[in-house]
Amino acid sequence: MVLRSVASRLALGVLLGSAIVLVVTGGLMLSHTREQILKQTEREAAAVSGWAATRIKGRIDGVAKVSQVLAGILGTRRDEAPALIRDTLAVNPELVDISAAFIPRNTDAPRDEDAPVARRAIDGKLSMGSRLADPELYWRAPWFVRGLNCEHGCWQAPFHSVERRDPLVGYSVAIPGKPRSVIGVADATISLDWLQQLLGELNKPEHASAFVIDASGEFLAHDWTSYIGTRGSKPLLAAIAEGRNPVRITPEMGGRVSEPVWVYFVPITGTHWTFGLTMPEQQVLADLRQAYTVDILLGVLALAGVSLIALVITRRLMAPLAVLSERVEDVARGELDFALPQLRRNDEVGRLTRAFDQMRHQLAGHIDTAKRIAREQERMTSELEIARQIQLALIPEPHWLAADGRIELHAALRPASAVGGDLYTYFTLGARHVCVMVGDVSDKGIPAALFMARTITLARTLATHARSPSDILGALNRELCKGNDTCMFVTLLCGVVETETGLLTLASAGHEQPVLHAGGSAILVDVETGPALGLDREARYPVRVLTLLGGDTLLMYTDGVSEAHAGNQRLYGTHAILDSVARIEEGAAPEAYVERVLGDVDAYVDGAPAYDDIALLALTWHDSGAEGVRLDAAAHS
Amino acid sequence: MTLIVRSESPTTDRSTVWLEGRLDAATFAAFDEAMHDITPLVDNGGTLVIDLSALEYISSAGLRSLAQLRKQMHDREGRTLLLNPQPQVKKVFEIVKAVPVAEVFANVAELDQYLDHMQRQMTAPEG
């Protein structure tokens, strides 16, 4: 219902289109921003990690230095070892203990002096001891064996001592000597508490946690203290080994985390340690999510605004169109008198309104004209009907018995339209002659009808004193030629029958040959024709004379019969007329001839409207008694 | 079915018009209009030749048009000659005789012979 208006559809289209654009650009923006944020976090993490790694290195470098110096000194001053280590411990408060462990001169009887150790208790007091007191033989312990191989020093694995709670780690340097190149190990131990403390003091991003992991994969320090001393997860260790930095670790991958995290790490030079920073992804992207939500909300708001504006503007623009639509419906109902919307601008709507107004006025004019024409046509039709009546009044009755019944004739006239140019007529000439005529005026319609009226009237007048059809046609021709600039003409067949003898004289002015039904056969009577009437003043008309015997019938017709056709049909033709006539029983009334021929023509055109006027006249000679001899002659007058 | 009228006026004393199709009540008005433009091209006393070889049918309305055309030419001492009608059209001319049969020719040679003859008749008294 709402969508039936163009304005709503446009607003909805704008809304949908903008929404698609918003979703696509929003998606692109989200992925781009996500990358940016991850990169920025990486930079931040790298900065923090670098700083932390430097701090750690600075601290442990000091420890390494002490061990290296000690090892150098101890190579030549083995006997002063206890004092040296004690003094060194005293000036290096960060150290927990220092050992100067030499390979025993006699392993079967090791002495305390072979491995002196200076220790700092938790309360800060220094004490001296020997590594011989260790639970296992120190020269076989892994840290010692490893230390022997560290000419330039190396970090031992972290460990826990019995007395202390905090994890410890030692830096060992091989003590050079003679005759063997290595005679013992100098080892300085520090507590890793400061490392843990350092992690805590780091200026980390919120929610980030820091850790330091050693080469074996154990956490030396971790913001989550329960992780200290445990092994890092497989994906983390793999990433560190391969140097993939940063790395995303999820619980599904086997990480020891409850949600996806990003880990950034930096190796601490001079050690096999790695400093790392863990950031929960959700936290990294939390800002992004918030910003994105705000963006989307603003976008939706903008969309709603744009759609509303589109709706309002279109409504405003379309309002006159809605009125025009209603007016067009009025026009469709035939109501043309109505007010149109006020023209505001000369835009498309304004032009449409103006054109519509013009159209309405023109339409009103056309309707008036059409009504007037319809009235005129009505008048014309009624005038034509009257003209038809008048024309029919010019034609005598269709049936006539003359000469005491010796002559019987029957005729028919069928104009193709209201009035036509075909004619038939008959009348007596004096006491002993009967004249019959069938004619066809050129063309059809009103001019033909008027010319037909002129012909039929003149014929009766002019024939009064004539006895020969040749004279009748000649006189009629001369009269019709007068003032005939339009060259209208009429073809006419004129026959005069002598009522006493049945002698028939025929003359033709360009007309169709008549059909004679005599003695059971139908033939065309070959009458030599003169020019059609109305064209050539000098025209002459030869006659053909023949005697009718009892029962003979002469059929005269116009080309409306012989040329009858429908559409592209062949013309009906004189042969078809002969066939029709031949099938009529001998002695039939002339009415039967007319009806048979008309019926056959109607059947031939099968209901199609007549193409031309039709006139048909059948004359039957009833003279059973007379023993006549058929006379047949042609004469030129 | 329609009527096509083509014409050619090489000289002012003789024009030829070709008719193609049907000349009947439906087309005679178009023919009259076409001839209205062509006949002024022929001088007084000139000859208008109408070639009917492609005319398939002629009705009484068509005959009237030709008769009227002949009369108009005649009034200007001109001639209208019909050339080479098809048999069915020729038969109509012979029956109705709307134009003299002597002015209908079966071919160009016959027409030229007639015109030649006419010319000689006119020049004979002087020559």
C-alpha cells in the first residue's frame, strides 16, 4: 500500500542503496582499522618489550661481568678464593651467592677449599660455606660440568634453593689455568625476584601481561605468578623458535589461554631468554569495536536522514503529479472541466501540466468537432435515405404484365450503398411496342445516382416518339453529352418488343450482352455496342433484331452481376450467369430468373458486401399460340 | 491493390504515362491528381500517351477518368492515345467505347505509324 507511491519507493531505494554502500564500506573500514590497530599495538608492544629487554640485559650484564672478572682473577689466585668471593659479594648487593668451585685436586679426598661459596642470607648477612655441602658431588653436578665449557660465561638454568622461596639463576664462567686450560667454575647467583618486580613495574598497555621465558621453555617470570617455573605452551614455543612475531594464540591451538591472545616477544641479547607480552585480542580490539559501533550508529542515522529527505523532496515534487494522475482519470471518464495544480516552476512537472492543459482543450475541441461531424453524418444519412426513396420512386414496379399477358417481366435493383448508378426501366411505346432498359452509370454513389435520375427521366421523355432503340439511344446520348464536362457516362442496353409479333430489337451503348434462354439453352446475344452514352455526340448505335418464341426469356443485367466478387476472388463472369440460367426450367416465370441469378451471386460472394450496384431484368414472351419463325438479324442504323 | 503512376516528358509535345495496378473507384482520384500535374507539361496540340501494359483492371470510374482526360486534352487540340492494354482491359474499351477504339494501340510501332500519318496529314496541304 505504502509502496504504491513513487516517493516511498524512491526513499526505500535510497535507503537500501545507501545501506548496501554502508555495509560494504563499513566492512572494508573494519578490516582496515583492525589491521591498523594490530599494527599499532605491535609497535607499542615492541617499544615496551625493547625497553624491558634492555633493562633486563643491563641488570644481568652486571652479574656476568662480576663472574667474568672473578674467573680471570681466580685462575692465578686460587688460594685467595674465599676472601675474593666474600669481598665481591659484599660490594654486589644484588648477588645472592658467589661460588668459586675448582676441580678437586684429589677427588677421593676433596677439601672445603676446593669449592668455597659466599652466601647472603635473606636478612642480608654474609656467610661462607663450601659446595661440598651440596647434596650431590658438585664436580659431577650439571651446572659445574656446563660451567667448565663456558669460557666466556653462560647462564645456568633457574633453580630453587632450599632456604629461599624465590627462584634463582646463576651465571657461570670457566676459570682458566695451568697445566689444564680450565681448572674450575666461577658462578654468581641472583634472585629472579627483581625480574618479577621489573615485569610488575613495566608501563604495559592495559590488560597486557609480560613474561620472560628461557631457552628450555620455562617461564622465568610471569605476571601470572602461577605460571612461573612451568613450561610455555607448544604454539608459543614454536613461534619463539621460528621467530614468528607477533603470534596469535587461541585455546583451540593448545595455548594455555582462555581466549585468543596476541603475543609479542623480543629475545634478550646475551642470554637465551625471551621477553614477551601477551594481549587478549578482545581487549586489543575493544576500542575498535566501540569505535565501529559508534560509526555504524552514525551511518544508520545518516541513512535514515537521507531517506527522510528523499521522501520529503519526492513527495513535494510528486504532489502535482498525483493531482495530474487523478485528472487523467477524469479525462478517461470523459470529464474535461477541472482545475489543474498551480504552476510553480518550469520543470518537467510544470511542462507536463501545461501540455496536459493544452491537451485537454484540444481534446474538448476534437470532441466538439466529432459531435458536429456525427450530427452532420446523421443528417447526411437521413438525406441519403430520402434520396434512396426518391431514386426508388424513379424505378417502376419490379413486376409487370403487358400486352394482355404476352409480355411478363420482372426486375430487381440493388444499390451497393444507399443510392446507386444502376437503373432499369420499362414502358410502352404507343399501342404496339414495349421498351425495356437496363443501364449502369460510371462510378457509384451520389454523382452516379443523380446521373442515373437524369438518364431515366430523359429516356422516358425522349423515347415517346421513337420506335427503334437505335433512335432512342442516339437521342439520349446527344442529350446526355450536353454540359457533361466531368465525362460521366452510362452504359445502357435498350430493347423494344413488338407486342403483336414478339419481334425484339436491341441496341447497346457499351453495355453487357444480354442472355437469351430459348429452347432449353442459354446463349449470349451478341449485340454490337456503340459508345457509352454521354461521351461522343456523334455516336451511332447498330440494332440487333430477333424474334421471341413462346416461353423465351431475355435476361438483361449490369456488371454488378457479371463482376461480382469478394476480396481477391475471381469475377463471377458471364459463363456463371449462363450456367445459372440454363438450370432454370423452361417456361418459368421471369421472377424465377431474377431470384435464381441473385441467389447464385449471393452464394458466390458468400455474404460479402456487394462491390457494385446490381440491376437485373428478365422479360418472358408468353405466346403459346403463335407459330412464329425465329428471326435473327443485325442491322446498322 | 493500388495504382502506380509513372511519367516521362522528354519533349513538350509528347508525354508518356505508365499505369500499373488497378484503375477503379478506389484509385481514380489519385490518378486524376497525378495527371493534374502531368498534363500541363504537354503543349497545346501535343500528345499524351498512356501505356496500359501493366494495368490489370479498369472499372467504369477509371474509364470516366480516362474519358475526362481525353476531353481535357481535346479541348487544347491535343490527343490522348492509349497503348498496349492487356486483353481484359482492351475488351472493356471495346465494349464501352468510352474512348474511340481508333485511339487504342497494341504497340509502339502502331502508335508511331499513327502519329506519323497524322503529321503528314497536317503538313500535306503545304507540302
